[in-house]
Amino acid sequence: MKSIQQKLTFIIVLTSFLALLLASIAFFSFDYYKFKQTRIQELQTLAEVIGGNSVAAIDFNDTATATEILAMLRALPQIDRAALYSSDKSLLARYQRNVKDTNWNPPQPAKIGPTFEKQFLALMHAINNDNRDIGYIYLHADLALEKARWQRYLLIIAAVFIVSLVFSLIVGAKLQKTISTPIKTLATAATSVSHDQNYSVRVDPRGTDEIRLLINAFNDMLDKLVERENQRDQAEHELRAHRDHLEELVHQRTAALEASNKELEAFSYSVSHDLRAPLRSIHGFSQILFEDYRDKLDDQGMDHLARIQSAAINMASLIDDLLQLARISRSDFTCTKLNFSEIAAQSLDKLQQQEPDRKIKSQIQENLYGYGDLNLLSVALDNLVGNAWKYTSKTGIAEIEFGRINSQNGQTVFFIKDNGAGFDMQYVDKIFVAFQRLHGPNEFPGTGIGLATVQRIINRHKGKIWAESEIGKGTTVFFSLGTHECNED
């Protein structure tokens, strides 16, 4: 690869060569043009002089005199041939420097004027006397002598070329340093920055031209790189400080979460033991009253007793649901490949066994597989199928469907669809919130915790759950799972 010094020197020498070549061509062309014009003018003057001296010889057709006149051309070495013609264009006399050349025949005076060829210059000139042409003269000049002159001229030009190129080479080698030296310095600095990551390098600006602007821009770039490097170091330092603080905060939060879990476990134990015991007593003694003392109670007393039993049963169910909701977030997660079709069918069979008289038109798509925790997803499908079963209890011909669709982004989406009571979509955000119920206990029993439990299970599977419904036409609950493979927790 050529260096910038070599390139600049080559450009200087080439420019000088082209300038000299152009000047030489122009000068040579002008000299050649002037040479032609001068030689033609000289021949025309010579033709007029000889023609004037030959008027009498032509008038009297004196061949001898005409020959003597042409013989005077021997004094001019460049004229090697000549001829005189009478008015009828017949040859009157001829001249040849080389008398041994017997092959030359003078041309007929058909074309008046000069003829310039590579080796000679010829002129056919009319001899005029008293405003009439009385004859013609032909002159032929040999250009061999001029050829030698041109050769000497070309040798001089070549010598000037060589001297000029050597001079331009010497001067160019000196002058190119004003450009190449700062550029080489800049290249060395750039190499140091690139290879050694040395951002402290600076280049001393020189001159007032574009190279100075380039060097200033390079130095400014290095200043900005150093500034960014300092900012990055500061940011990394702050990031390490934040990370240490975050680790400490995570440790504190983890400790607080562990304490909260312990409190929750204690609460769960309290609910499952301390609250269930008096609840069982209330339900047990009310059952004894119902069995042993119902004949002693009036209708109002029996109604109060029935209310107590119903409230005890609802309270027990609510405690069970609360305990289940609390266990969802703390239970172990074991991912396996599951057949959702079988789980949904089992949930439906359990409900059918509890109410064998109900007529349900069910449709469960076969072989719907997915990945997740068997216990958690069984609880979720029990709740979803149970809701479909519950809210179609007042429908003439109940229909429950479980299936799968593919969303636009290619994700697998499962759904449970029924033709039950449905709900107003403006309240759709409330159905997954604990204790939020869109139907009263007189319409459909329940605690309002089922769908909140389902949502928490789906969240543990990194999935999404949503619903679409219309009053009187049924509800469709959709859910997707983010556990595509069992290596994901």
C-alpha cells in the first residue's frame, strides 16, 4: 500500500508532467502553424519574383531564357524542382536540382495555390501581367532540412521535460511534507487510540487550513470519549452502589416476606383449628336442636335454626376457600405434561355425581395437552367447570364446552364456555377480585373467591386469563399458560 507521501509526490510530478506536455503541444502546434504560413508566404514571394522576370520569355516563348531564370533557383537549397508554363498551360521550361532524376514530370497547372505534404511544400502560381494571366510557375520545396530542425526541437523539449520532472520531484518531496507530516501524526495518534486504548493522546494543530480543522475535530472527539469514559466509570460505580443497596434491600424484603409467610402460616393454622372448632360446635349443637327439639320450636324458631346451620356451612366453605387461596402462592410447583381434556372431564364427572338428575350437554375437545402443575391446574379447572355448572343451573338445556384455540401470535389459548346467566362486561374487572360477586347469594351460591384463586394459579404459570360474556347468553373464560416446557418454573 502506497503511503500518503508517495501519493502526494506522484500527484505533484504527474501534474507537472501534464502541464509541461500541454504547454509543449500548444507551443509545437503554434510553431508548426507559423512555419507553414511562413514557408507558403516565402514561396509565393519567390514565385512572384520569378514570374515577373519571366514575362518576356513567356511572351516570346523563349525556352532558353526561361530555363536560365529557373536555374537561378540553385542558390536556394530548399527548392529542388520548378517549372514554367505558357498561357495555354504547356510546359515552357523546367528545373531539377538532381538532374539524374528522370522520372519527374512537372504537374499540369490545374489547381492554383499551395499543397502541403509531409515531405514537401508545392505551389502552383499564376503569372499576371496587365491584369491577365500569361503563364504559370510551379515551385517544389523539400522539407528534409526542416525535419532535422524539428528533431532538434523535440530533443530540446525532451531535455526540458526531464529537467522539469526531476525538479518537480525534488520540490514535491519537500512540499508534500506540509500535508503528509500532520496527517501521519494524526494517523499515529489514531492507531494509538485504536490499539492501545490510549485516550490521552493529543495532536498539535498546525496551519490554518482543513488539516488543522481535522486535527481539532480529532482532539475534540478524544475529549468527548474521555468524558464518556469518565461518565461510564461513574455510572458503573453508582450501579455497583445501587446493586449493593438493592441486594441489601432484597435481603431485608426476603426476611420480611419470610416473617409474613410465617404469620400467614400461623393465621392459616388459627383459621383451620381455632375457628373451625367453634364453628363445628355451632353446627353440631344446632343439628342436635334440630333433631331433638324441633317439635318444641315454633316455625320462627325452626327458621332461625335453619339460618344458623346455613351460615355455619357457608362459613366453613368460606374458610376452606380462604385456606386454598392462601396455599396457592406457597405450594410447591412441579411442572409436568398434562392432559387438560382428562382433568376437565374428571371435574365434570364429579359435579355430575353430585347432581345426577341434571341434564348437561357437554363437549370436551380430546387430547388437549399443556405443561404445568397438576394439583394447581386441577384446582383451576375445578373452579372454572364448577362456575359453568353453577351458572347454567337455571338454563333449560345447559351447554358446557372445553376447547382450545390459537391466538394471532401463535400462543395456545384454552377456553371454557357455557350458555348460562352471563354478566355485564362493564364489570369484567371485578370477577377476578376476591369477594367480588356479580350475582347475589339468592341467585347463585358462592363465596366470590373461586375466580381469584384461578387467576392466582394462572399467574404462577406465567399465563393470562380473561373473560367474555353477555347477559342471558353465557360466559367464555379464556386462559393461556406461559409454561411451554417443563424446564420453566
